[in-house]
Amino acid sequence: MAAGKEIRGKIKSVENTKKITKAMEMVAASKMRKAQDRMRAARPYSEKIRNIAANLGLANPEYVHPFMKVNESKAAGLIVVTTDKGLCGGMNTNVLRAVTGKLRELQAAGVSTEAVAIGNKGLGFLNRVGAKVVSHVTGLGDTPHLDKLIGPVKVLLDAYAEGKINAVYLSYTKFINTMRQESVVEQLLPLSSAQMQAEKTEHGWDYIYEPDAQSVIDDLLVRYVESLIYQAVAENMASEQSARMVAMKAATDNAGSVIGELKLVYNKTRQAAITKELSEIVSGAAAISG
């Protein structure tokens, strides 16, 4: 029964794997709820400050912030938000595929790129493809902290303010629902003229600045950039836990199927061995009696 013993070992191994994937599924489900609550709580603030910043871009005050100016540089910045850990399905693969497409598009236009990696998976990918990584942050844990995010990203923001790059793009995985997450590459700087025109047409707001336009716009655009980056990381974390929960559930179901197939093979092997032994006994008895 050497074959039967080997199959029993495989069954035990897959059962242990199933226990691990089931536990990871339950942990991801718990973290997913907290991540979704955190993401949804940040959305109204992020959307409102985006609208206000868009309107200020067309308000034509005496002062125009560098983030609202269009630079003529032949370089661009790219912020890549990924996870620190794997086992979350094709989530990182999809967002990195979108990043690859953007890099090729910029390269075809003769634009060089500088990248900031948020997350270990994105950092490894950018290093493998030979991208210029100017800063990175990893090990964010389950809760994003703004003070850890702003430092690395400030390298690109300062470069844009100095006119060294002509755009800053933000790439992350947007949370749609538990079963669906969407990889996006959005323009962070400068403010999109199409978006600003849409907001201006819809609301038609005017502003009175106190104490002055420069102070208000400087403070507002800092909050604007911070909110967009924080929201992107929060969306990415919610997507990560959802994708991991789905992936671990699929792994658990597959492990159950494998166990069922192995048990069927084991029973057939055991039955064949018993049948063989019985046949040998009957043949031996027949030989003796004959």
C-alpha cells in the first residue's frame, strides 16, 4: 500500500493548506470591512476639495499656484500605488499592466519618467523594468498614515513646482465593490482643464479670499494633493483586502475539490489492492484443494 500511503500524505498536505487559506480568507474579510469604512469616510472630503480646487483653477485670482501651471518639460512623474504583500489575485498585475502602458505611451512621446513607489510590489516592478525610482515607501500596514506618504511624494511635487516635470500621474486600484476593482492611471498635476471646466459650468462659484488669494490657494492645494494621495492609498487597501478574500476563497474551494479527487483515487487504489489480495487467496485455496 505504498501508493495509498503517498496519497494519504497528499490529502493531509492539502487539508493543511485548506485550513490556512480559510483562515486567511476570514482575516481578509475582517480587514476588508474596516478598510472599506475608512475609504468611504474619506471620499466626501476628497471629492469636495477636488471640486473647490478645480473651481479655483478657473477663478483667475491675482496669484496662480505652480501646480496650476502647465510646464514645458520633457519629463513626467508617476506615483505607483501597490500592495506590500501578495496573495491577492491579479490586482497588482492589473495595475502594473496599466503602469506599463503609461510608461510606453510617455516613452513613445519622447518623455522621460521619474517614479515614486508606494508598496513593495510596485517598487520591485519598477526596479525590474529599469525605471528611475526617486523615492519609495513600504510597510504601511493595514492603516495608511499621511505623514508616511507625503514625504516620498513631495519629491515629485517639488520637481513639478520647479518646472522639472510637466505632469504627475497617480496609478492605483480603485474599489468598485467586493468582487470588482479597477486599475486606473489619473493625472494628479496639473489640474485637468476638462474637469475644471465641467465643475465651473455646473456650479459657477465665485470666491472672496481672506486674508489673500496666495495664502488660501497654497494651503488648499497642499490639502488637495494630500487628500488625493490618501484616498488612492485607502482605495488600494480596500481593494487589496477584497481581492485577497476572493482569492483565498477560491483557493479554499479548489483545495476542497482536490481533496475530493484524491480521496476518490485513494479509495480506488485501496479497493484494487483488496481485490488483488482476495484473488490471490482464492487462487491459493483453489490450488491447494485441487
